[in-house]
Amino acid sequence: MAIVSLKKLTKRYGSMEIVHGIDLDVADREFIALVGPSGCGKSTTLRMIAGLEDISGGTIEIGERIVNDLPPRSRNISMVFQSYALYPHMTVRENLGFSLKIAGAPKEEMDRRVAEASAILGLDALLERRPSQLSGGQRQRVAMGRAIVRDPDVFLFDEPLSNLDAKLRTQMRTEIKKLHAKVKSTVIYVTHDQVEAMTLADRIVIMRDGYIEQVGTPDEVFQRPATRFVAGFIGSPPMNLQEATVADGKVVFAGGQSLPLPIRFKAKVNVGDKVVFGLRPDDIYPAGHGLHSGDAADVHDVELPVTVTEPLGNETLVFAEFDRRDWVSRMLNPKPLKAGDRVAMHFDLSQAHLFSAETGKSLRA
Amino acid sequence: MTVKRLSAPTLLLLPAVLVLAAVVVVPLCLSFYSSFTPFRLTRPETFFTFIGLRSYRNILSDANFWWAFGRTVLLLTIALNLEMLLGLGLALLVEKASRGQRLLRTIMMFPMMFSPILVGFQFKFMFNDNIGLVNNALQSLGVTRDAIPWLIEGHLAFVAISIAEIWSSTSIFAILILAGLLAMPKEPVEAARVDGCTPWQTFRYVTWPFIMPFAYIAMTIRSLDVARAYDIVKIMTDGGPAGRTELLWTLVARTAYSDARMGVANAMAYFSILLSIVFTVYFFKKLAAARTQIGAEW
């Protein structure tokens, strides 16, 4: 049972402020992902929750208890590190049981809980090995096992999959998701990989330069990015974002080309406003090769020259030139295209985003 | 008729082999041989009288030799253990310093920058019963009114020598252990803190196993060092009073150069080397075990 609550949490190193008074409430048993580019303060935030970094200002509550001045061992948390941080001189069994041994748990209970964790993670065959004899994925499983054994209020994950290769990462991602379904604890998960955040988390916290940009479900942050930064950060390939000026009923790009101003933004902007126009690759597609959900009236057709194509098998990313810039589009059910071909592109403007060029905030209702 | 030419590898190795033979192998063989003769520097012809193991039998039945041997082992035990503890403490403190660590590290090395002979002179002065700093301090602080005969009473002299030895060499432990601390990954320590360890438990279960190999390296170096301890003792007490601080190598040197009994001295020396070999083998075994344990990749 643990709610984690950050209030005006601040971290300073000398005069440098790294985390600027962030507020966040994590519900019991919720899986929260902190995501952002490196240096955004996500790891520092996690380490403050763990107690590995001092707090310069604000409070952290875990389970309705202010833990600001408690050492890590008194916070009833578990942490999984990017580098696994296993104890190299102990066997897997000893690594798993270490926290219980320190807590002075009786032998039978220790054996039982180690056996449980080992069964959940499939470590039974490895119990007598040392970390140096394990592969990266196995080490990461031991690190997670060590976290489970403690039966903590909160699990903290610090980029746990970053040291694994791509295939293993996908596999372990699924395992973490299954694990959360089984152990049902509060999880705070730090990653720089937005795909990990999207696939795993109940809610995503997007951080940038020590501020929280947006908190929301994967769906919300994808469909309704609150800022230009979030729009560009979430989604792969990233959203097409171009600066533009609002004119009468349209947005005019730097090169002079224009697109109709989507209807729902009409009341939000004035002629002459500087905006950033955003459209996901999914919403730009060669005619007949996309998924259009909205009204046909929202679709704008332009014929564009193709500059590059990136075939992915089930789909092809088509880079097409519009207003002297490359716009990425996603072509489903792909047909062969080559550079220089001219293609009729559908711009589904019902999915368009507008951000204020000045503040970066979304102009969406 | 062609002269058989030496192969290239032989030819390339030859200079090294010749030099080694001249400066190491031949003297070693000669000295080893001389331990089986009654060779005296003053009577060169004795070098050619072979007496077999008689010198060895004599020294092994000589109480003075065994006392010196025992004292050397005792000094080794005391010095190594205390240096280890103090060095560990110093290293842990310096590692905590977030500022001026470089400076502290340099200062920590100071004792190693002095010749042991000078260290000996310095401590001889400090422990002097009349004009020494130690007695002066003890008397000024009112601890005692007597002049403690530091270098004159046997046990106290041994203590004084140990202190000088420890002062001059603790930094070897400190530096090597500090190297270990700086090289060790930080995450296991953080994991231990999260796992519920108190600072002491973190040290005991995580930090210590990591730095153990470094401690053993220091142990090996220092055991060889102390087993051949000579200079500090020579200066401070010259083995006195009445042979109460005589160590193996002061005894060997006295036998070889004061008594000119080179044959016997060599026999003692070869026997003493056994001591060093035993310690080295022991610590290397420990080192290997400690390295395997932490899965060291060096």
C-alpha cells in the first residue's frame, strides 16, 4: 500500500538547480514512467525518492510518511539499477537473499521468499552461479529478483534495460509488465526510451530540464501532447513539427506554402500568430495507404516529391518534400516508391496539432 | 667448413641471458655455495673448504638466531596488522573528502618520501630518553615524571621501532586501498543501502570484499619489506640493547660484516628468504581467492 507524493521537490548542486520544484502524485500500485532526454532530472528525481541523493527542497512522501530525512534502508523501497549492481562476490541465491539476511529474517522464510522470486523470474537453474557467470539478461533478472524478495512498498527502476541489446530489451520489457501484473506494487520507472515508457506505464511523466512537461496516460500524451516538446518526444518516428504563421483560414510556412487551418483551432488563434504546426507521420500518407478515421473534409491533398524511403516490411516511411522541408509519412500496405517520384499525399488535418511558437504550449482545447 | 650459426631467437636472447647470468645467477650460486663453507672474509682460502650443512645445523640450533627470527615474525605481524587498519581508516577518510582529495593523497604519501635511514634518525631523536619529543610531551602533559627509557629497555625499544616502521609505511596500505575504493563501482554500495544495510554492514558485506585484493597486494609488498627490515633498526637501536631488538637481517649483517663469517651469514640469509617466500605464497593465494570472489577482470 504505497502512495508516493512529491511536493515542490527541488535538487540543487551548489548554485545549479537540477530539479525545479516538481509535484507528482503516484497512486498505489500504479506504474509510472519518468521519461525524458538525458540531463532532464529524471534519474536525480528517482535517486531522491530512493534516498541516494539529498533533497534540497520540498518533500517526498511514501505511504503517507515524509521520508526526506530517512536513509534508503528505512524507506521500504527496492531499486533496480541500470548496471544491475549485483554483489559480485555472492551467488545468485545470496544476492537474492541478502536484504533478508541483513534484516535478520529466519532461514526458512529466507529460503521460501528466494524460491518464490526465483520461480517468478525463472532463476532456479542459476541460483548457485555468480554474477560474472551470467549473461546481461540473466543479471537483470537477478537484479529484479533482489528487488522482489524485499516485498517493498515501491519499486524503483533506473533505466533497467539500457544495457541490454535490442532483442533482449523487448523481451525483458514484456517480463517487467508481467511482473508488475503479478506483484502489484507501486512502480516508478525511469527511462529515456519513450517506447518503453509507452508500453509499460499506466501514466507517463515527461520531464525536460528539471521541469515536468506533462503527466498523462500513454494515450493522452500521444494524442494530446501538452507541449511542442512532448509532441516531438513521444512517438516514433517523431511528429512533423514546422513553424508557421496564422493567416486567414490557413497556416503559412516559412517557405510560403500553406495548409488550411484546422477548424477546431479557428477560435484559438488570431491572424499573424506565430505557431508550430504538428502532424504525426501516421496522419500523412500516400492516397489509399493510410488509416483515416475522421471526416473526409479534413483531408487535404498535396502532390509531393519523394526524397527518401525507408521500407520496414509492413510499412514504409516516406520522406516527402513540402515547403522545402522533409515531412515524414507512414505508408501502410506499401507500394514501391523511389526518390523523385511524385506522390499524392493526404494530410489528415483532423489530427493536426498547433503549439504556440512562443511558449511551446498546445493551443488545443 | 661452415661454423654452425646460432638461431635468431637464441641470438636475440643471448645479451639478456649473459647480463642476468653475470649480475644475478653467478653471485647467487656463489653465495649459495658459500653457505656450505666456513668462508670468512678475513681468510679467503676457507671459501674452498666444503663443510656441507654444518652452518645450517649451527644456526638452527642457535637460540639467538631463533630469537631474531621470532622477533622478525612478531614485527611483521604487528606492523602489517596495524598498518592495514590505519591505512584502511585513512583511505576511507580520504575517499570521503569531496574537496582537496588530490592534496590529501599527496600529503598521505609524505612518509614514503623519506629514506628509512632518516626516519630512523628522526625517531631515534623523538624517542631519546633525555631530549626526545615523546618524553618531553609526556612529561609536559603530566602523564609521567620519569624519563621513559624508550630505546634502552628491550620491549619499549621494540615498540619504538614498530611505531617508526608503521609511520613510514602505512601510506602504502592507504594508497593501495584508496585505489581499490576509487576503482570499485558505486552501484553495489547504493544497492546495499537500498537493501537495508547500515553503513557498517555496507562496508562489511560490500565494500570490504571489493578492496580485499588491494589489501592483499599491500600485504605482500609490505611482508617482503618488513621481512628484510634493517635500516630503521640499525639506526635506532642497532639490534640493542643486548640484542633485544635484533632482527634477522641485522643479525645476518652483523655476522657477515662485523664477525666476517660470510659462510654462516649466507646460510642465515638463505634460511630467512624462506620466510619471505612463505609469506608471499600465502598472500598471493589469498589475493587470487579474493580476486576470484569479486569476479575481478584484472
